[in-house]
Amino acid sequence: MTDSASEAPPGPVPYAAARPAPVRRLTVLYDARCPLCVHLRHWLQRQRQLVPLDLVPAGSAEARQRFPELDHAATLAELTVVGDLGQVYRETSAWIVCLWALAKYRSRAHWLTTPAGRPFARGTVLAAARYRSPALPSCAPGVRECAAPPGGPWGPR
């Protein structure tokens, strides 16, 4: 005896089921009290985006309202990006998906997902994490968000 599902002839697979839905928008949760994170936020804002990026302070009321299921303490410790269909990217994958969203860096993001590129991406994220914690002081106590770092070639334009 066979079950009825196996007796039905296979039909065409609907397009939506055959291919994953495209990401149409990404929310980047960044640490607003970290000068490096704020600098990168401003850098992302200046780039031409193929996929719109919403930049939301991690652990904020807005972040908690948008994503109540996330561990918000963890989002303060590691970069977290959430796709419009609920995809969650953390650490190295989050950096790569941010680059993928940008017109100028999409091909680089694809390379970073390869066996040759992935160690480079991971090393960059680890270096940023090391730089972030001891080298840069956090904003003053009670400040909700750092100001952008001033001037210089790496400053906001």
C-alpha cells in the first residue's frame, strides 16, 4: 500500500519554491556607543546601495520592537544584520552581506564567500573586533550615540 502523496504525479515546482526569494532590504544593528561602529555606519550611508540598508542602533527600543526574538545583548557584542524575510547574519557573514548590498563592493562580497576569500573576511572581522575594544574608548557615559569621528581621510564626507 502506498500513501496518496506518492501516487500523485509530480507537478511543476512553483517558481517561488524553486528559488529563494531575493533580499529586498537589510537592517544593520550596530553599536551606537562604539566610534568605529558609528564610523562604519556613516561609511555605509555614503555608499550607493543595491539593497537598501536600515541602520538601527543595537539594543535600542527600535531594534527591540522590530526584532523581539533576537538576543539584543548579543547584537551589541557582534554585528548583526537582519533580512526582510527574517534572515539573520552575524559577525563575518554580516560584514559580507553589508558589502553585498553595495554597488561598488558586491563582486568583492562574492569573492569573500569563496574558500580563498573567507579566511580574509574572518581575519578582517577579528582585526576590527580587536581594534574596537582596547584602542577606541566608548562614548562618554550616558551618551546614547557617538558622534561621527572628526575629519581626516577616513572621516565622513
